[in-house]
Amino acid sequence: MDELAITAEALSAALLSIEDERSWNATAELRNALAIEQSALALGDESLVMRARLVQANMRLRSGDVAGASEQILHVHQWAVAHDDHRLMARTHLVWSYIHGHLSDAEQALEHAVLAVELLDESATTHMHIWHRTKLADALWAAGSMDQARVRYKQAEQLAVETGSPALLCLLNNYAFTEFDTGNQKRAEQVADRLLRLADELGEQLEPAYLDTVGWIQIGNGRFAEAEATMRRCIERHDEGCYDAADGLPMYLLTLARAQRGLGAYERAQATLDTSRGMCEERDLGDLLVRVHQEQAELHAARGDFAAAFAAHKTFFTAYQNRHSVRREARTRTRQAMFETDEARQEAERFREQARRDPLTGLHNRRYVDEKLPAMIQSDPSLTLALVDLDHFKQVNDRLSHHVGDQVLIAVADLLARGVAAACPDGFVARMGGEEFLIVLPGAGPHRATALLDGIRRSVRAHDWVPLTHGLPVTVSIGVALVAEDPAPSQPSLLSTADSRLYAAKHAGRDRVVSVTDRREHSAHASAA
């Protein structure tokens, strides 16, 4: 992958070739994605890093590491949501759908498949528009909604035909299989025949997995001779060496044995089945071996050897029960890993939120301001911010105690927060330290902001402080700064302006608001109230 380290464009193209092209070698693609991630990290391109990690999650899933895929995809999805990256979000939901399908959770698989389609926008590739609809159709079938699945298959097929997409062969394979599995054998046969005709028209050789689907359908419709020919062609294609799935060849041999049994060619069928069994045992393919035991029972019965058929059926049933238990335990471990990953994420989010909150008042703190405010200043020319300081707060601490002072700060924080929430829901209040607070008002404009702030000032003065301060007054002074008045607005310059106006409010007698729009200050005297 050294040649890919040259440019971000080259890395993006390499990722797209994995994302939008079908590959049978998950191990090799995982290595490629890991190498691309390292090059993207060197470039400092977070978007490419996350795309590479999503590819890795998908390849881990295809290799059977469902828990590892689940953990990795969670972080990618969080990044995509935080950066409003719809294309990446759509891809993550599609992989989530695969994961829940693996866990036999058809409802969650369908929910994610729907989101994977809903998030498609102008940034999505043609392949995504076709493939996401295909996988939504697969999820609808798995959830028992074959009528709705047909609608999505047809949509995907029409788009694939219009664009000449090679994904058309794959979606027809899926469509044929789901029709067959649902019991609609005639429909399945029609789709399978269309798949074969299309491959001939395009001059394409069908992948072994597609030929296996066709073979199954031909067997289901009693076309055993055609099925045997199809499966021999399937095995020839596999032997060309382009396909690395460990269970591929023994699975195709099993289908061939079924076709031979249908033909009454029992000796050929037994020889084929023995070869499949040997490969299953050698490669530890437990799930496929269960199906081999089942076919062995069927083959004995077809030959009239019912004692051997019964014995083989007992072997099949025992193996089935054992594999069912193993799969259940594996799903439980995966769900637990997903739960622990999600729990850890939630705990980390709680810690991050706590680190951005003032422990006394519960308001945001200076760290939150430093993270949030610069971007707001750059994006909102109508932004207003104000520094708020309690008047004569030292008297409260000295005359009544620091505990009472803390209670006053909590009450003032609540008054400020409620005032901002009611008048400017997109704004926020932060405690900057001691008795000083910051109010940030997006889109408020100078006149509305000044009126809003003066209303908050009056609400502090009018609050019933007697139970806390026993008659000692509590008021605030406020200095206002506007993005619109600053030729080069920044957090330091605006805070400096607000601080100078806060000082002016203090110097003019306290309990007032000073802003650029009204330097006469809003007095707290009875005549002005």
C-alpha cells in the first residue's frame, strides 16, 4: 500500500474500490484497509481514517468476528454523526444491519437497513443506492415481509439496469434465493433464469455462490439433471482459485450430492457427499457438517436403507442440537460484547459531560466554553455574549458564610439558565469562575439580546432572597459584547469587550446592563424599574 500514501485522493479511490466492489477475500481486504488507515493517519485525514475503520469492521464481520466488528463500528458511527457525514452514516447502518442479522434479530436488522436507505443523499454512490435497497429487501424478507421485499428488489433492479451496474447479478441472486426460501419456487425459477440469461448477455461468468443458488432452485423444481450440470460448472469456477471462502467448495459439493440423489445416481451422490464431509471435518465447518449429516439420512432413505437413515438422522439431530447451543452461546457473547461496548461508551460520555460541567451549579464550565464558543463566533454574525457578575458578593460570604454564598450562586445560576432557556433555547450559560458567569445568545441581535439580559437582571433582583440572605440584597451587573461590532471577532476579543463593559456597569453603580446599544445603563432604581 506504499503507493497509496501519496495523496488523499488515491486513498479515497482505494477505499471506494473496497466499499463499492464485491470481494471474496475478506482477509486481504482487511489488510488493505489497515494499511490505508495508517496512510490516512499520516495525512491527518479523519474522514479517510473512519472510512478505513468501517471497512475493517465489515471485513471482521465477514470473517466471523462479530464482537470486534460491533466495537469498531460504534466509534465510526459516533464520528459520522458528530460530523454529519450522511454517506458514512448510511454505510455504518448497513453494517449494523448485517450484525443484527447475524444475531437473528430481524427487527433491529430491518430498522438499520431502513436507516441505511433513508440516509442516502447526493453524496451516495450509485452502488450504494442499488446495494442499500437490495439489503433492505433482504431485511424485509428476513422479517417476513416478502411483498415489501419485492418492491425494493424491483427498485434496485431498475436502477441497476439504468446504470449498467454489475451489482445487478448479485441482487438477482439474492432475490432468487429469498423467493425460493419463502416457498415461491416458480418465481424463484423465473428470477434464476433471468440471472443466467443476463450473465450470458453480458458475457459474464457467474460466481460460484450464484450458481449454487441456481442449483438449489433447480433441485427444488425437480430439474435434477440441469442442477447437476449447474453445480459441476459451479465447482469448476471455484477451482479457478478466485474464491477463498473455507466453506465454499464443501457447500457446493453438498448441493451437487442433492442433485445426484434426485437423479437416482446414489453412488455418485455418496462419493460426492463423502468428499464434502471430509472437507467439513478437516476445516472444522460445524454448521455445514450438520447439513451433510441431514443429507446422508436423506440419501440412505432414498436407497431404501431405513435403518441407516434412522442412524444418520440421529447423528444429524445430535449435531444440530450441539451447533444450535454453540450458536446461541456465540450470539450471547457477541451481545454481551456489544452491551459492554455501549455501556463503556455511555460511561465515557458521562465522564466527558461531567468534565464540562461546573460541579456546584451544574452549568457548563470554562472548558465547554473554550470548545464551543470559537465555532459559534465564526458562524453566527448575530451572536451576543455577556459576562454576568454578582454585586458585593464578598459581603454574602463574609457576613453570612461561604455555605450561604454557594446557595446564592446555585440560585443565581438557576435564574440565568431559566431566563436563557425561555427566551433563547439555543443559547447557554456557563460559570467562568467564582461569582462570574457567561451568557451566550445565538442569533439574538443587539436590541433583543439587551432586552433579554435586562429581564434576567431584573429577575435576579426581584427574587425572594430573604430565606437565604435575611435581607441582604442580591443583584448582578452585566457587560455585553456583539460579534457584529467586532471587525475581527474572536473569543478573546469579545470576552475582553464584555469584561470592560462589565467594569463600566460596576463603576456606574452596579445592578445594570451595559452594551454598545445603550451606554446609559439600565438602572435598578425604582424610577427605572
